Amino acid sequence: MATVKSLIQENDFIVRKLLELAYDGIVVVDAAGIITLISKAYADFLGITERDAIGHQVNDVIENTRLPQVMKTGKAETAQLQLIKGSYMVASRYPLIKDGQVVGAIGKVMFRNIHELNVLHERISMLQRQLEHLQDDNRGPARAKYSFHNIVGESDKLLLAKTMAEKGALTDSSILLLGESGTGKELFAHAIHQGSCRAIKPFIKVNCAAIPHELLESELFGYEAGAFTGASKDGKTGKFEAADGGTVFLDEIGDMPLSMQAKLLRVLQEREIEKIGAPYPVAVDVRIIAATNRNLEELTTLGKFRADLFYRLNVFGIIIPSLHERPEDITALIPCLLNKICDRMGRYVESISPDAIRALHEYDWPGNIRELENTLERAINLMGRARVIEEKHLPEKIGGQAPTIDIPPLQTTLEQHEKAAIEKALFHAKGNKAKAARLLHISRSNLYERMTRLKQTLPAD
């Protein structure tokens, strides 16, 4: 029968064997911060033996360790970056509590260097994109993706626009979003729908500038079977009918042809649509959010936009500020955009340098947030295996490095062309220098001089 002492020894042997086999690094300290156990993987990572660690203060063995702080606070720390010997690892630390007292702590290395974390991040991002793709395929009616939480910034002009949008969301009136291209008008439209009583209903987007004018009516209102040559035998459901109960977002409304403007005005006034080829109108319940980067008042003066439609749409007008009007928001936008881009690309970016941030702040951003996002995506593509965006990764106009162009001296280029011309003439003259000189419209002595200067081999006559 095993004695208590033998059982303790046997358990100790098993624990040590488990530590030897553990892929992750593990270290255990007592209440005084003395290392009592350490896995071989962790010792190897530190470049020491287990004997070098056990019995020593953890502060003397592991640089930047926080195990003493964990014992002092009694609170666990999970997935924290820790720099050791110039390499990053990700560690979790847990206090050992017995009878209400902290008697030690355990540290666990989740990844032995930052590369392993990057690989995991990229794999998780890929799986997340695949999952979102499957969810989109099975989601059914289109839904808004963003809420007011996704509108980033604390500048006065943005907060005013956001407050107006939040109030507009609580009404059922038409909303007109005005702002330069790339300011986030679509983001506001999503958020307004999400904040309205129509949030669980469809959110249908229509880009009026992207659809050919002759197809816009059938896209918006649909058509009956056999309504025209080439029409589907089953007919077509238009965007307004598909959005019944929800919201139709008409982007680039300023590019809508006048003929369609009259039909849209009828939808706003009568709350009904007429499908192409249908014998009677169909009632629809939709709220319209329109957006444009054009001056609609000026277009009405020029006769390119109906004044009555403008007034109908502009019941609740909201001006979205451009990025150069709110430069203080750039600092908050950068991490949000980086997370979005990295998730889409399956990449990992650790940070962005202060010099790069300064350069981004000094630029005027005529393309607004869209240009900022594209600039950051370009920088990520230029980073290679680096994990920090530097100023050199930015376009030249924003402070980055100009692309290196290797232009040879003009004299070298001229000599190369001169030599090629002589060789071609000699080839066609079958080595006869007099004939080659005539082909080049120079004298024979001039040809000899040039060949000597170019150190070109003289063929035999």
C-alpha cells in the first residue's frame, strides 16, 4: 500500500513530466516570488536551464515579469504582451489563492513570439470573413450593418451631425444627407435606419449614379411578367417593394434623371409605386434617406433637379463635415480603420509611428475618410513583414518617400544608342565600313573615330 509520502513524490513526478511535455511555457512562484516550477519550453525560451530558475527570485530570472504585481492585487491578467530579450510573447498570469490568501502565482506563455500571435490573428480573421460570408448568404433581406457607435470622432461638427441624425432616426420623415464624397454619408444612413423603429425591416441601398438611366425605373419599381421584350417571365420585384416597411437609401440622388424624379415624388406623396406593365399601383411603406455630394439648390436653379422633390427630401437635412473640417478626429479614426482593413485583409498591424501620425494630421484629405482608409491600406501593403506603419510607407504627397527611379546619365544613354546604330549598320553592310558609313550618313573617318571612342571592335574589311 502506497504511503502518503510516496503519493506526494509520485504526483510531483507527474506534474514535472507534464511541464516537460507542455508546449506552452509555464512558471510557478510562491508567495515570496521564488520560482518553484518552470516548464522546459519556458526555460528554453529564456535560454536557461530549469536548475538556473528554480529557487531564484522571478524578477532575477524573467525580465518585465508582472507575477509579483498579480500576487499583490490578487487579480488575473490575461493575454498581455511582454517583451523578453527583444522578442514579444503573450502571457497570462493567475494568482494562487488558498483560504482567502494569495500563496503564489502561475504564469503561462501563450505564444513564444509575436510571429505566432500574428499567424493566429490572420487565421482567425480568415475564418471570421468566411463566417460573415456565410451569414450574408443566409441573412435574407438586406439589413443595415452599422450603428451610431460606428461613427467615430468627437469634433464639434461631427457631434452636431451625429446628434441631428439621432433625432432624425426617431422620426419617419425623409432625410437628406449632404457632404463631400468619402465623408461617410452611407455610414450615417445605416446608423439612422438602425436607430429607427424600422430597424428590423429591410435596408435597401440604391446608387443612382451607378445604374444606367434606362434601367433605373425597373430597378426601383420592378416590372410585371412580359412587360417588355427581354423581361423575365417571372417579373421583377423593385427596390421599393423589397424594402416595404423599411428604408430605401438613395445615394447620389443628384444624378437621378428628371423623368425618374417625377416618379420618386409620387412615391413620397402617395406612398405607392407603379410597376412597369402593372394595371394598378402598389402601396408601399418606406422611409427614404437620400444622399448627395452635389449642391441640389444650385441644380434646382439650373433646372436639373426638381424643386418640389428637393423640398420633399430635405425635410430633415444633415450636413456631414469633411475630414479637413475635423482634423482632431484623425487620431481616433486611424485605429478603427486599421482594425477594419486588417480584418478584411487578414493582416496584423502592431502600431503606427508618431511621425506617420504627424504626417497624416498635416495632410488636407480632399478625399476625406475614404482617402484616409485607402492610404492606410496602401501602407499595410507596403509594410511587408514589418508590423509598424512608418512614414516611409505613406504616399509621397503625405510625407512618404518618393519611389526610386534609376535614370542613367544622358551621355551613357546616347553612347548606348550610338553603339547600337553602328553595330546595326555594320551588320547590314556585312562589315564593310565604307558602306556602313554611307548608311549612317557620316564619313568613314568619322565612323572610325566613333568606333575607337566607343571601344568597339573593328571588323575586318
